[in-house]
Amino acid sequence: MSIEPQDIQQKQFSNKMRGYNPVEVDEFLDEVAFEQRRLHDEIDTLRSQLNEAKSRIDYFDEMKESLNKSIMVAQDAADKVKISSKREAEFTSKEAQKEAKSVIDAAHKKADSYIGEAAGKAQKVVIATDDLKKQARSFRQKFEVLLESQLQMIKGRDWDNLLSSDELLTIGEIKEAMRNSGTLDNFQDESVHSEEVVEVTPDTPAVEPEVQDDQQTVVVFPEDYNNENGNPTSEGFHVKPKE
């Protein structure tokens, strides 16, 4: 049963003989009522504070839950961003590696092509140079043989006898002397062989005729010697020392 302060103050007791002093009882009841009222006020204050504290606790609990949810959402978003960034970085790295490999392979192929082409051209130049050297050596050897054979024949007796005479000789006599000494046949054979070996190209240097010494004897054949009218003679050849 709930007892209020006014209940204590308004409480009535019956009178009996030899009972309590009514004045003292009333004073005590007033004190009890006052204390009861004070306790009620304190209880109300504490209840109000308790309710306020509960409200704040509820608010903080809600805030805590909201913060936890926000943290979880942020963590989840961060994880997703991290995973996405990692995948994108891996994809970008792979694409960059593929592109770099493609560029390097293309550069290697191009370089190999240039090197192969240059090597082929160099090989052709080497082969052509070797062929020219071989032809030049062969021509020089045959030309030396030709010159030596002709020199030996020219120094022979037939030419000495032919050149010792001051008389005009016919073409037939000259050819007969050359045929007897073998000069004409050998000269024709060596000329044919030399023409077969040496290939004349646009790059082949021209051979300048050698200037004859002033003291040598010049033999002028009919095809090369012109008379006073500028026409070649056909009666023979003329041998004269060069002045």
C-alpha cells in the first residue's frame, strides 16, 4: 500500500487511557511526513535523471549502431575499391606487358629483316668482288702469257729478217711471216680467250693506250697508215724509225 505524506499528517488515532502523548505523536508524524515528501522528491529527481540517462544511452546506442553500420559500409566499400583497383591494375599491367612485347617483337622482326637484307647485299657484294678478282687474275695471267709469247716471237729471227729490210712488203708477206712464226694464230687465239673471260660492264675502267718510246721502231699496218690523200694503202706496210 502506498503512503503519501498527507496520509501521515491526516492520520487519526483513537484515545485510550495511558496512551502516547498526542503532541509528540503529531510532531513525529509531521517529521515523518516531511521526510517522506523529501524522499518522494528525491525519488522523482532520480527517476527523471534515470530517464534522461536512459534516453542518452538509447541515443548513444543508436549512434553506435549507426557508426558501426557506417564503418561496415565504408569497410565494404573500401574492400570493393581495393579489389577493383587491384583487378584494374593487374589488367593494365597485363595489357602494358602485351603491348610492350608486341612492340619489342615488331622491332626485333624489323631489325632482323634489315640485318638479313644488309647481310644478303653484303654477301652479293662479296661474291661479285670475288668474281671480279678471279676474272682480273685470270685476265692478267693470260695477258702476261700473251705478252710473253708475243715478245718472244717478236724477238725471233723471222721478225729480225723482216725488219732488217728497207723494202716495202705486201700484206701477204707480212701475214705469211706472222703465220710462220705463229704470231698471228696465237694472237687471234689469245684475243678470243681473253674476250671470253673478261666481262665488260659499265663500271669497268677504260684502259688508256701506252705511249710508245721515242726511240722505238713503229710498224704501221695498212689498216692504220694513211697516205697523203687520207686513204689506207693496200700494197704493203712501211717500217720507219720514229724521229
